[in-house]
Amino acid sequence: MDNILFFILSALAIGGALMVILARNPVYSVLFTILTFFAIGGHFLLLNAQFLFIVNIIVYAGAIMVLFLYVIMMLNLNKQSEPTQPFFIKVIAAISGGLLLITLLGALRGMDSDKVISDIPYSDIGLVKNLGKVLFTEYLIPFEISSVLFLSAMIGAVMLGKKNLKDH
Amino acid sequence: MEILPIEVIDKLVIIVAVFGISLVIAMYSTLAERKVSAFLQDRIGPNRAGIFGIFQPLADGVKFFMKEEIIPATADKGLFILGPSLSMLTACMTSAVIPWGDTLELFGRVIPLQVTDINIAVLYVFAVVSIGVYGIMIGGWASNNKFSLLGALRASSQMISYEIAMGLSIVALIMTTGTMSIGEIVYQQGGELYGIGALDGFAWNVFYQPLGFLIFMICAFAECNRTPFDLPECEAELVGGYHTEYSSMKLGFYLFAEYINMFISSAIMSALYFGGFNFPFIDKLDLSHNWETIIGVGFFFTKIIAFIFFFMWIRWTLPRFRYDQLMRLGWKILIPLSILNIIITGLVLLLTL
Amino acid sequence: MVNSQLSEFGIVLLFIIGAIAFVLITLTVSRFIRPNRPNYEKLTSYECGEESVGNVWSQFNARFYIIALIFILFEVEILFIFPWATVFGDEKKIAGTDGLWGWFSLTEMFIFISILILGLAYAWGKGFLDWIKPEPEVKDYQSPVPKSLYEALNQKYLKK
């Protein structure tokens, strides 16, 4: 049963990710991204990482994609106004994308292919309570430092907005 | 192939029952809304279809099915259909984690009256709420109508603003309960309030989290787009808001989703803060377990209906906010208040332990 | 325990599939029984009877983006606070550390939240949480009735 679910979810994730880059309308791309996030969330659930599952849904599928939709819906990215990219930008994009692909393939080659997903023992670390215990004892300093990261991100958002508001 | 195990059949029956009950209650909420508004405005309300108009929701439903559907030529057809469907879907999804009652003992088996009790149920509700933005946003954008887009923009901005305060008020609740399973939260509320024996069965979270409940309730109003937060569809400025272009069953989905949302948020409020199916002095009655459960379910639905009435009462009493007032309430009042609530809860918990 | 939790999520999945089926069935049934007679006028978009001018997709107030950006940050922080909230009141931990755990974790969260509040205060101070307020126009219409009369009336009823 788990295996069947695994393959269905993988097919959904890969299909969704392909549709993200193949869809002509950027709004459809965003919607397929959401589908992909849901499929990946399902994988987390199969690994008993409940908290990661819910974070994936709330933060990625819920919050970040709302912002993406905002930007795409409001920035008038429909066909007529889409600027055609110069040739050399396409070349550069292809090269950088290819490099990423090679890196990923290299990482895959180094993986132990005997280890299939069902062999990984279920652990309870993904449950919210256990995660909380670890996060607030062992990983306390990184946790506190992450709040500074949030602060800088918030100030960055405000700075970005300042420029936009002045234009209006 | 073996026959389905009996537990699965139990679950299927409960799932179908939950769907049926939430749809019927949402249907009759539409009638109740019109009756309540009529009562508050000294009118009679619908009274032609059946006695007291009890067949009015059925007539409305048939009308939604039979009306011609108009999809504007400039609209994005796929997304135009997806929008209301998503709205309806997210409205239906939440009821999976609500405990409708205690357990029933039938045919020698114990059947919990809850579809499922996942141990991150509170976060699941929160996740469904955060997905709920898409139905309105997609529908409003796909209509290719200026009113719809403005409505969708307002709706999404309002919903995400109030989601934060809602999350923070839930955090304070989790601090006192220490669990995220709604079933367990309800069971905990069956005890004695402040440890006083005379107040048995009254340990409702609303007495421990009054401020948190107030914030949660205001946010629930905002998430359901009910008056005084119905700016996304305010007819005085935006014709019909995000559903201006919709007709037939798709309009029906949007309107119906609002009523299901109202029912579900009433259920969540009564489960999280008002003791769910617990009722005071349950042990004094000396009834068999099954009877206690059935009376408990009755109490739970009474609480839900009281909340639904409250929703309607507010709608026909208060005027609508202006947009800057709405944002000020969300960001400058509710969020600081809910952070304050977390701090107070933490201090009180530590000092009373 | 683990497997039972997994099957609990399976039931949620079943529930969601049921909801999808309900939506699809309703849409298909209504598709077959409703009339379909479109014409050009019906299919134009509704703008109170006016011919619609221009495209819908235009630039919007940048405040909407900023609200969404700040929202994401808050959402992530809330999700960080959730695991803390579940372990905060943990009686075993508090008993094991002589009550120190509670104060310790509360101070941790105080620091975290106060940095978060700093960000909110910054956005607040810069005026990004202020929305545009409607300002009523004052007409310079010269009324034959002098303003002082109105003012006197106002004062008279204000005191009561």
C-alpha cells in the first residue's frame, strides 16, 4: 500500500513539476507548483514527518504561493506584454540549468541504490512534540539566530515596498 | 480479495453521515438566515414553500441546478470552473477532524463519533484555512472583470491578514492544552473548572482563554467573509465582488461554501473553546454510556446552532468596515493583542504550576 | 501507533476524495440538466451596463505585496512557535528540571517574539500598515445661514 502511494505521489510530483515549466500561462504554472507541493507533502507524511508535511502545506502551498499569485496576477504577465528574451540570455539560462542538472545527477550517482525507501525505519522525530523538544534544547542557538534572519527579511520587505510605494 | 474490514465500513458510514449532516445544516442555514433577518427586521420571511418555508432551500437548490450558466467570453474557462470548486472543496475538508461526540457502543464494538483523530488536527485546520484563499482568488481573477478582481484582491488580503492573528490565538490555546488533537482538547474540557468540584464538566477553554477566544472568533468571522468583514463581496461598491460573473451551480458553490464555512467554524469554536460535546454535571445523571454520548451530541449541536445564530445576528446588526479600518483592526490591534495573550498565558501557566 | 496514525491520514485522504467526488458529481449533473443558449451579449463581462474599457490586469497598490510579504514571515514564525507551545507546559520536563524548564523556554520564546515584534514595529513605524483613508472633501459653499449658528446648535446639544 505504501509503495503504491509512493509511486502515485512521485508521478504527481514529477508531472506537476513538468507542467510548471510547460504551461504557457504563468497562473497555471503557479497552480501546478501548488500541486507539486502537495505531492511532496504526501511523501513527508509517508516518512511519518507530520510537522514537515503541515509546514509544507501551510508555508509553501499556502503562503508563498499566495505571494506568487499576487505578483503574477497583478504584474500583467499575459501574452501580449511578455518580452522576448535575447538569445544570449537563453544560452546562459540553459547553461546554468544544465549545471544544476549535472550536480543533481552526480548526487544521485553517489547514493546507495540498495537502500529503498521502505527500508528507512519509521522514527517519531517528525512528530511535533519530539521536534519541539529537540528544537528548544539541542538546536536552541540556530533557532534564536533564525529570528534575526526573519527580522532582516522583514526589513528587506519593507525596503522593497518603500521603493514601490514611491513610484505610485 | 478480502471483504473490507468492519472498521473501514464504520468509517465510511461516518464519513457519509458527516457529509450529509454538514450539507443539510448548511442548506437550512440559508433558510435560517432569511428567517433571522426577517425576524430582526420585523418581516415574515420566506413562507410559501411548505409550512414556514421549510422547502425553500430545496427550491433554491433546484433553481441553482436548472439555471443557464454564463461563462464570459473573455474569462479563463478552466480556472473559472476551478475557482468555485476549490472553494467548496476546502469548505468540506475541515469537518474530518471535528469530534462530533464521544464513543458509541454498538454490537459489542466501540465506535468513535469522529471521522479521524490525527494528532496535528489543529494544524490541519489551520492548513485548510490557508488553502481557502485560492478558491476566491482564482475565481475572481479568472472572471476577467474589474469588480471580481478587486473583490478577490480584497478577500485574499483580508484572509491572510487575519490568519496570523488566528494562528497566534491558537498557539495560546495549545500552550494550555499541550496537545494538538481536537479530540483530546475536548476530553480535557470535561473536568472541573479551576478545580472547583461544584463546577464539574465546565472546564471550558473559554474560561482559561477569554481573550484568545475573542480574537479567534473575530478572525473566524473574517475568514468566512461574513459581515462586518464582507468587503470582498460588498454590493454597494463591487456589484457582487469576486462572484460578479458567476451564475448557476458555480455561484451556488460560492454561496454554499460560505454557509458550510460558517457551520464548520461554529463547530470548531464550540469544540476548542466551549467544551464540545461535554455538558455540565454529566456524571450526576447516572445514565448509560450510550445515552450520555447521544445527549452530548445534542449539546454539541445546540452550541453550534447558537454560534450560527450569533453569526447571523451580527450580520444583520452591524454595518460593514471600511478597508483601512479592517486592516488596522487586523494588524494593529489583533496581532499585538494575540502576542500579549501568549505572553500572559505563559506567565500565568508558570506561576500557577 | 505509527501505522495507526498513517491510516488516520488515509481516512483524511478518503474524506478529501469524497469531497472531490461530491463537487464533480454536482457539476456534471447540473451540466446535463441546465439549458445552454449563449449569445454575444450574454457573454460580455458585466460592468454595470457600460462597455468595458481596457484590460483587467493592471498595476495594483504595492501595499498588497508588502502585506503578503510580511504575512509569509509571520506565518513561518507561527509555525516555529507551534512546536514550542506543545512542549512548553510539559509537566515531566518541568518536574525533571525543578521548574527551570518552564522559565527557560519562556525566556527563549520572549527573545524570539521580541525580535519578531521589532520587525512589526519597524513596518508599523514606516507606515506600511496604514491604509489609505478616505478624506471627506470640505466644500467652500457659502451658506446664507452663518456657521456660528450651526456651531451654537452643536454646542447646545453636545452639553446635554
